[in-house]
Amino acid sequence: MNVTRELDHAAEDRWVTILGPETRWLDFRLGELWRYRDLVALFVRRDFLAQYKQTILGPAWHVIQPLLTTVTFTIVFGRIARIPTDSLPPFLFYFAGYVIWSYFATTLTKVSSTFIANASMFGKVYFPRMAIPVSISISSMIAFGIQFALFLAFLVYFRFRGSPVDPNAWMLAAPIVVLLMGALGLGFGIIVSSLTTRYRDLSNLVTFGVQLLMYATPIVYPLSEVPDGYRLLVLLNPMSSLVEAFRFGFLGAGTVSFGHLAYSFVFTLVILICGVLLFNRVERNFMDTV
Amino acid sequence: MSVIRVENVSKQYRLGMIGAGTLREDLQRWWHRTRNDAEPWKVGDVAGAGNGTGDRIWALRDVDFRIETGEVVGLVGENGAGKSTLLKILSRITMPTQGRIELHGRVGSLLEVGTGFHPELTGRENVFLNGAILGMTRSEIQRKFDDIVEFSGVQRFMDTPVKRYSSGMRVRLAFAIAAHLEPEILLVDEVLAVGDAAFQKRCLGKLDEVSKEGRTVIFVSHHMSAIASLCKRAILLKDGQVVMDGPAAETIDRYLSSNPSSGPRYGEVRFANASEDEPFQLLAVRTRSIEGDIRADFKSQEPVVVEFEFKLRRPMPFLKIGFELHALTGGLVFQTFHNDREELLTETGRDAHILQAVIPADLLNGGIYHIHPCATIHGRGWLLRDVEGPAINVLFDVPNPDYVVLGRPGEIAPLLVWQAPTARE
């Protein structure tokens, strides 16, 4: 008897919620998010199913998009502008860059509209709002996985044909590099989404800001081709060293340095922590302003 | 044990905080502050009306109450009294500006049915998604899936995208999901306002069930009959403050008597404002059962007696007294007058005349109807029209015990005479 009562009591205590105006700044509320993991999974599923219902090609779009972009890049930047590609086959060079970049870009763009796009739902029911950005990150990671598989297929094909590509041990760092890239997209995204609840202008800035940012990242050009005067500027961009490391691991050419990677790592961590704290603070009262 | 403790909760809104262009204002304010200038747009500054500190309103003020396990508490008050704000704070959609709230147990809020439904997904997929949004785990939904589908009555369409559903089907499915939510604390807003009469009845029935299972419910409604039948206790809010917290019947009385112009009134409505020298003066309209007691809740199988009490100071030729019956949706169901068959008013000058009209049994559908008394001089014009009289709440049923039917589509649901004629010889 006593035991059951104690258990009941424990179960009860788990669900005590205290609401008040005071905020604890350093509260990540990850436990709560974990309790809603099923919801996150269902959001991922929804995004995936809903995106391609009533389209003829369905998930094939995940493949068509990077292919067409890479072909365009190869023609415009490779053939016409003749930008060197660290002596790598231009197609693979652009493909690798685009795949990892689009992972970052889609995460950032989609996450940044979290509050605005879901305002009507947020106004009617509570769940940890972070479930939306997290599910978006997972969705775009799946899309990245598909594109990455395609990239690997091309890599094998090119290597088989004897192209000068040299996959090496840096490949093992790829999961971390990819995670950092996603975390950066998520971090920037939740910061923007938190700020858009107050400053709507930001949502306009995001779309073309991300486009411009691509040119500040060594996607269509290698870091080695950047003149000395601009190199530091490009390296201040935390994505730069990640893209270079990713390309170096699979293709065997690029500029990698532990110092640059450490900078990107710290940068990502700071952005992510600031983002989560800001987001959790905004979610408490954003319904009053949207 | 108190499952809900609300301690001195206040909520302040800033008017006009919505919209763009605030970045510039914020930057300017920050600039002025760092230079120690007078801050622009301070209290009373009209130029900065969009963001000034002068435009704050208290939606809730020092709200303080406790609710014990298993209580079903109604929240009543006019529009803008703070009911929805309180519900939003309790369901964590927004935070209080001051005060503290303690909630013991899982909170399920039903401020809307079908939140997060995705039109492209099938009914099945939406059951899982919506269930999870409402706070259920996947295994919980799996366990209840068959019940949900059966309750919704849209079994055949579970693999059809929800965008092909009629709005009625969508609401039924959504409510079926919500009804299977099993939180310790359930917060329900005016969900009864959507859907047909049958749906409303179903909501009420389910809420009643929930409360019998010992869960705690806070229920916001404008339907006083619903509050009266479901809740033992009710809290009356006015201008963001708790005006009364007590037994439901007394709180409703207080609410209705303090707000003669708002919300439907049940049973009896008195009219005191007509001038003394009008020849015709309506005093009251009430609804009675056939046995004579004043009532607002009727079964569709019993007649409703609509009673008029009025003064007729001198004879008025061609006077017609009657009423309009309006459905909850606002549609006119019918209009009727006292002398449709024969003149009943043959004398004048009495203190009070009484006329009774009988709405026959087996005519009305389930749901709420409003009675609007009216009076006219035939061919001349209205003396009285568009006046709110009492409302009645009809519980629909059919005599055949093999079927339980809670309502029918349509504003009325008469039981017609059906027969199977024997073959002629």
C-alpha cells in the first residue's frame, strides 16, 4: 500500500508545472522536449509526407534540385567564369559544396519562420515550441542524407574512371562537420525566428541574406583561390572551414586547419546556446505580440 | 489536494505592439537611453501611441483561486472579461505578468478542435499528429486508435486526405481525438460553439463522463445551461477580476442579473423598460413545461410552453403578439402570432394578461433556440421586434428505443408520421 502511494506521489511530482513571470535564463528545458519526442517524430513525418503529396516526382525532387544546381554551377562558374577548383573535377567540387550548403541553408530558412508560420497552432495548444525547429533540422538532415548518397555514388563513379580524387581519413570527421553545419543553421534559424516575432523585416532579409551568404562561403570557389586580403574575411565565416574540411575529406583537396575548425566549433556552440535561450524566452510570451 | 493553484495572477497586454516598424523605434529608444536623453514615446505621448507605456491594459488582475481534484469549474463572464486569457495562461500559451500558478498533473487544453490538422495528410495520419500535438504519446494513441475512429464515425475515410472531408467530418474526427485525451486537468474553451447540435450534445456528454472519472475540468462557455448542468462551481470574471466564486447556480444568477444584455437567458426574461403610457407593454416572456414549471431544458419529445405576460391598457385593433424562434446559428426557424387561429384578446385594462403558445413535441432539433418576442399592428408596423427573450435548450431523442440519435442536420427535426400502407385490394 505504502509503496504504491509513494509511487503515485512521485508520478504526480513529475508533472508539477509552475508558471510565473520570472524567467530562469539558463534553462534549456531539454527534458521537456524529450517527453515530446513522439511529436517531433510526427512533425518530421508530416513534413516529409505533406511536401510531396500531389507532386508527380515526389521525393525525387531531393535529387533533381542538387543535380540541376550543380550542372548550372559547373557551366557558369567552371566553363564560363573558369574559376579553378583545386584541380578537382568541377562537377564533384560543386556538388560537394552545394549539398552541404543547402543543408545549412534549408535548415536556416525553414527554422527562421517557426513562430510566424505556426502562430495559429501555437495560439491554441502548448507543446515545447522547440519541437518545430528540431523537427525541421531532422527533416533537412534526411534530405541531406539522400543528396549525400547521390554524391557518394558520383564519387565512386569518378574515382572508378580515374579522376584525381582522393578520399582520405578526414572523411571520418564528416559526421561532426555535418552536425556542426546543421547546428549552425538551427542556431541562426532560431535566433532569426525569435527576432521576427518583434521585427518582421527580418523575414524578408533571411531569404536573400542566405543567398548572399553562399558567396561569402567557399562553395563556388575554393578557399585557396581567395586573395590574401579577403581570406581572413572568408574565414571569419564559420561555415568556410566546415565546407573546406568536408570537401577535403571526400575529394582530397582543400584547406583544412584545426585552428579554423576549432573556431567554427566554438562559434557554433555559442550561436546554438544563445539561440536556445533566446528562443525559450520568446516562446513564453510571443503570442501577445504576433 | 489542490490541483490548480492560481495565486494573484495578473496579465498585462500592451496595445499596438503588433506589427512591423518597431526595429527603428527600438533602436531610437536605445539610442536616446544611452545618451541619457528623455525617452521618446513615454506615457501619454501620442506620437508613439503604437508602443508607448500608456497603452497597457490589464486583461487579468489579481486572480486568485484553487481548484481541487475532480472539480468541474465553469468560467463565466462577458466577452473581454478575461476568460480566454486565463485559459491561455493555464494552458501555457502565454505567461502571466505577475503572480504564480501551480498545476499538478498533465494539462490538456481544448481551445479549438483540430489544431494542427494537415489537409494533405490522411485521417489516420492526422489522428496521430493531432494526438501528439495535444500531448499524447504515440503508444497512447495507438492504444486508443480504434476507439477514436469508432467514436468519430468516419471509419471509411481514414485513408482519405482530410482536405476531402466535409467540415462536419473534420470536426467529428478532431473531437474524437480530443475526447480521448486523458490529462488530469482538462481546459475547455467554447468548443461547443462549432458543430451542429448533435456535436454539442456529444461534447457535453463526454465532458460529463470526464468529470465522473475524477479529472479536473475548467470549462468556459456562454451556454449557461451547459455550465449549470456540468459544473458544481463557477467563477465569474469581470474586467479581469474574480467577482464571484461559488456554487454554479448562484454564480450564473449573479452573472445573468448583472448582465441583462449579454448572453442567452434561460427560463424567464423580464422587460421593465417600456414606458407607462404605451397601450401595449410586454412584461415578461418565460418558457414552461406542460406541467407548468418554468424551465429552459426540454426534451424534444415534450412540448414547450412559451408564455407572454403583458399589459394592454386600451384596446388595440389588429394587435398581433407573437415570437420568432431562432436557431443557434441565427437562422429564423419560424414566426408565430397569437391570433393566427382566432382573436384571444377580448378585454383590456387588466394588471397583467397572459398568453401561452405551445411549441408541439417532436418538432425541434437538439440544441439551443432563442425566442424573440415581437408585436405588430397588422398592416401598420412593428411595435416590438429584435428583442432577446429566453433561450431554450433542447435534448433530441426519438421514441424508438433501438436507436440513440442526438440530433439531425437541419434547424428543426420533426418526427413525421411514417406509415407502411397495406396493399390495396
